[in-house]
Amino acid sequence: MDTPLSTIAVVGLGTMGTGIAEVLARAGREVIGIDISEEAARLAVSSLEASTARAVERGRITDEERRDALARFRTFSDLQAASDADLVIEVVHESYEAKQQVFHALDAIVRPTTVLATGTNALSVTRLAADSAHPERVLGMHFFNPAPAMKLVEIVSSVLTAPQAVDAVTALARELGKEPVAVGDRPGFVADGLLFGYLNQAAAMYEAKYASREDIDAAMRLGCGLPMGPLALLDLIGIDTARTVLDAMYAESHDRLHAPAPVLKQLSEAGLSGRKSGRGFYTYEAPGSQSVVRDALTPLESATATPGRPVRSVGVAGSGTMASGIAEVFAKAGYDVVLAARSQEKAEKAKARIAKSLARSVDKGRMTAEAREETLGRVSPAGSLDAFSDVDLAVEAVAEDLAVKQELFATLDKVCKPGAVLATTTSSLPVVACARATSRPQDVIGMHFFNPAPAMKLVEVVRTVLTSDAVHATVREVCAKIRKHPVDCGDRAGFIVNALLFPYLNNAIKMVEQHYATLDDIDAAMKLGGGYPMGPFELLDVVGLDVSLAIEQVLHREFRDPGLAPAPLLEHLVAAGCLGRKTGRGFREYAGR
């Protein structure tokens, strides 16, 4: 297996196979494309011609480099064409039978030193290897779609795989400009193993009618910085494919989080597999199109039937980063803001924080000095909630402690005028418990801002069973005026974002506990393979391990699902005082707090 991998066969010229072939041909490899469908082979050639032409137009390659790449790609309909290959990458459809048939045929065709790689993301590499005549040369080489753009390649070893084969394909991946991550053989590997559990929970959330498809997708894009929402991503991947991956994951883990949501079965069996069929969670202009069109579930753009209450002045309770950020947001939008803290000194310090934030905006050219002064002039610091007597909307942003919040709402109930809207920014506590601390629970609602409030566009609007239509309409109108995107959800633990985000983070910790992959490899896999702005361990250390544990505990208590129990490693780190960046050590160590 010391032979350089210079001639490579790609078996299966669908979207993934064609993309892999393009990467190889442009990197100087001789590529043998094999597909029993002559139409698939023709489309693969056309795709390579078109993509390399675009690369020339954009100045990324020369005409000569394009001609050379096209000359290196040859297509065949018979596996016999792979006889001289140093490496064969199989990317036929996700079926043991189909893949085993390919590997059995290759055993009789290729040299004993040829490496055989499967592109599966759901099936057992060990099982495929065990059925091969030379199991030591079989491994997984999992590219991500679109292969020319995505940097991650998961190199999957079984207990039978020879180290030389792993070394050879790892070196190849690096030569292709990819980032190889070494993983063991289990369904989903790292990236899909974490991603598909999250996607499954999003599908279940939608199926339970907890939130609309648009709100679920917007929440995860705007709240987590993801390139796509989970339901749109399921449509892109293929709902049938997702169901296959989840079935394989559940067969191994027996974790209810991996048991495919019934809606995935219903859609896939109805042939509504996503973009490729023209309909899945969303409806598309045509099969294969990415253009979403209106359907019966698309929300109407007309105004709500219930008018909101007028809001001219806003009270913000709290003196921390979130409180000052929310006050800044309202002041920038032209509202008069009363910023109340436990003392006048604390309120003044919170206003000073706003002044510094606005000064940075001036320095960056985002606002004028005059606008800064006008905005700052709208903020009135106060040392008591008594200053909220005339506000139309009161927003609390104090400690995430139910007793503290209930006491505050009882005070707001006495201080605020009739008709004032009372909002909590809690991220994990029941909004209705705050509402019941007042004599007007119909006026209480959740407005979950995300940190930093001036930058983050999302607000989760959390309506309890007691919240009035007018209060809900008021908050949505206010969100529009402060240029935030509101998403509606019910009053249950985690709302949308945390309910989907923290089980994913918890599962990443479990991977490390099980010595399946390293922190660095998991972070790299999710950034490069999933498009996440931060890897799970980077994010955990930023959020704070104590905060993360508290949210995990709330989710576990609410849903009673064993799969949501906080990972013991997280509990141990918190007990040891390793809380992330703020203490200098969490999953990683930091030079300074």
C-alpha cells in the first residue's frame, strides 16, 4: 500500500461522486468515473466542464489547467475500468446490498494493494470490510456536499483497517486541500452523528406544532449563526437520506433522540424527500430547485387581526451586560428608556457601558457623534423600579433565578400602570411562573434576547397560555421597530434555540467521554462539515460550563428523556470550577480570563 494514489476510480456519478471526481481531477489525479447509467456519466462530464469554465471566468484556474483537468477525467459503465486504480472511492446509494455488490466485484478486479474507500455516512464500514476479500484495505472516506467547496473529509477506520491505508488516504486528503479528521466506525461518524440528532429534534419540534417551520429555521440561523435552518437543511440533504442515517444511529445507540421523528417517515414514504422531489418541509419551484414557493403552510404577510398597544417608553430592569444591551437597542430605535438597577450607582455604570458601546459604533463609522448623544440622552438611569410607573413596556434582565424574578414581577405589578406589558428575558425558566407572581398574568410575556443584544437579530417571543392576543401583538410590533426578528414559541424549557442547541452540545461531550474523537477533531468537523461558526467545545467554553449545565438540567427535568441527562464530564468540570473562558479553563485552557 505504499503506491502513490495517482489513479483513482470513483464509482457512482451522482452529485457527490461528480463533486469528488472534480476535486481529484483538478488536483492532478487521473480519475476514472464509473456509473452504470450513461446519462449519469454524461451529466458528470457536463458538470465538470461547467464548473471548470466558471473557475476560469473567476480567475481561479487557467484555460490550460482546465483542459488538463478535463483530459484527466474519463467515464466508463463497467467496473472493470477500475483495474489499474490505486484507490477506488465508492459513492453509490446508501444500501448495504448495493455497496457489497460493488466491493465483491472490485475484489476480483483491482490489485491487492488497491485501497477501497466507501463514501457512506450511515452504514457500518466494518461490516462492508468484513465481507471483502481484503478487509485490511477497506475504510471510509466521507466527503461533504458540495465536495469541491467543503473542506472536511472524515477518514473512518474499522478494527480491520491497516494503518498504511489510513495514512495513504489521509495524505491524499491533505494534498486535495481538505482537512482530514480521523474517526472510528459508528453511524454518522462525528459531523453527521451530531448533526442528525439535532435535525431529528427539529423535525419533532415542528411535528408537535410547537413552532412553525419558518420560525424554527430562522431561530437557528439568527440565534446560532448557522448557514441554514434545520428543516431547510433536511430538505437539502434529502428526508429519505436523513431517515436512513437516523435509523442506523438508533439501531446502535437506542437513544430516543436518534429515533426518527414520525414526520420523516411520513414525508419520505409519500415521496416528499425535499428539494430533489420538489417538496419536503417546504415546497420548491421544481424538483432540484432551491427556490422556495408559497404553499398552504406559508404564513400570511398581512398584519395580525389583533392590534397591539402603543409603546412610547420602555423600562429595562437590570445592570448587567444583557440589560445594558437591551436598553441600547430600544434607545437606538427611538424609545425613551428607563434603566433601573438596585442602586443609582449600578444604573449609572450600566449607562456608562452603553456610552462605551455607542462610542465604538461612532469609531467604526456606524453612527454619527450626534446620533450617539441623542441615543444616550434617551436613557435615564434609576436606582429603583418606582421609575417604571409610566412605562408602556417593562423588560426584566436580572439573574436567572426564579425566586428573584418572581419578586421583581410582584414589584412591577404594583409599580407599572394598568395596560403596561411586562416581559421577561429568561432563557430557561417558565414564563408563566413569573406571570403568576402578578395580578395581571395576561400582560406577561417572554422576550428572549440573545447576547450581545445590539448585534443579535433574534428575539424568541414566548407566549404563555394566559398571555393576551394584544400583548403578543404588541411585542411583535415592538420587535419590528427595534429591527429584531421575532419567532413565536410556547412556554416550555429551552424555547427553540436552547432546546435544539444544548442536546447537540451534550452529545459532543459524550463523544469525548467515549474516547471516540478528540475535542479538536470534533470542533473541526462541525465547523468544516456543518458550517457552524464555532465548534461545540469552543462554544461551551464561551457560554460557560456552569450556564450550559444549568440549561441541560432544566431540559432534562422538563422532558424526562434519559438522552438529555447532562454528560458526567460536564458535571465534573463544573464541580472542579472549570467553567470555560471566564475562569481560564474549561474544556481547554486559556492564557487569561
